[in-house]
Amino acid sequence: MPMSPLIEDVLQEASGRTPRRNAVTAPSGGPAGNAALVAWTGLLLLVLIAAELITLLDVRGLIDWHVGIGVLLVPVALLKTISTGWRILRYYTRHEPYRTAGPPPTLLRVLGPLVIASTLGLLASGIVLIAVGERRSHQTLFAALGQRVDLVAVHQALFFAFAALTGLHLVARIVPAVTLTRGRAGGRLEGTVGVPGSGLRIFALAATLVAAALAVVLLLPLARDW
């Protein structure tokens, strides 16, 4: 049977066979610079998420690591959301370089907001758990289908939504992201080599990591109740 055009578009982009036309403009690099920042931030998120998943093997025993890495994820996820949102804003406000680069495939445009919502919801619920402590986190919020729902259950439900949605997003984005960060993109797609604004992108990533480290220092002591 013929493949659906919607699915075929995603597979083409996921494999790197149909790169987007990311123009290079000064001083920040324009769409090419934005794509580089999104790619680097995405890969950093991937490393942190993988580390966080490892802590799930023994959450109680690795609770400090689970909380610390979870807090580290927040500023990085916000940078990824802001940089992706900037591209979307510029595209829909008809900024010509971004209009020329074009939008992602339709299915990824539908998936994107769901990925953002589940990611930020998961991280926000984790911060709430830290803030209210273990005892209050297990207090029933409401009952649904005969089951009691507390803050821990909400956090767990958001994790399953996050895992499913982000897994699909990762499959579609990992190859283009690695290609960009290695500076080996060719043809119509610009890599990171020679794209203006590298200093700004490095500063954004460095400032995000500093903010993440400060957040860990401030919030990790609150997790002692766990």
C-alpha cells in the first residue's frame, strides 16, 4: 500500500534526506543559527534525560541524583522551548528567511506542542513534589474511576505521556540534530560551521547550565524530606 504523504514527509526529514533550507543571516545566524542552537540544546537534553532514566532503576536509593538531574533539566528544557518557539513565531509572522526555511512536517507540527506540554508539565510537577514534600505529595487530590489520585500519581502519568511523545519526537529529530552539530549538513541545509552568532549560542548554553547548577544548589536541600 502507498505510504501516507504525512508519514512519508516525517520519514524523509527524520532520515536527513530532505533537509530544510536554513538561511544564514547576520548577526545571530538567522534560521541556521537557530537550528544549531535547537540541535545542541536537544542533544544536551537527551543526555540529561538518559541520565534521569537511569535513576529510575532505584529512585529511593538515587533520589538525590533523580532530583538533581530533574532540576538541571528545567532550564535546558526552557531554552529548547524558547528557541523552538522563536522559530515558530518568526515563521508565522512571515519573516522571510524563516518562511523560506519552511515549517516541519505536519505531523511534527502537531506533535511539537504535545511534547512541550508533557515535558514542562512533568518538570513542573517534579518541582511541586520537591516543594510540598513526601507526606503532602501522597495526599489524595481527587478520585477517578475508583482510584485515588495524588501528586505522585500525576507526576507518574505525565512521565508516561512524556516518554511516549518524546520518544516519537526523538526518532524524527535525532539524525538531523546530530548532522547539524557535527557540521556535516550539506546541500540546502546549513551546518554549524561558519554560521555567525556562535558566541551568542555558546553564551546561551553556558548561561543555561549556570542557571541549572544554581537551581540544583537551591532546590536539592528541599528534597531531603524524600
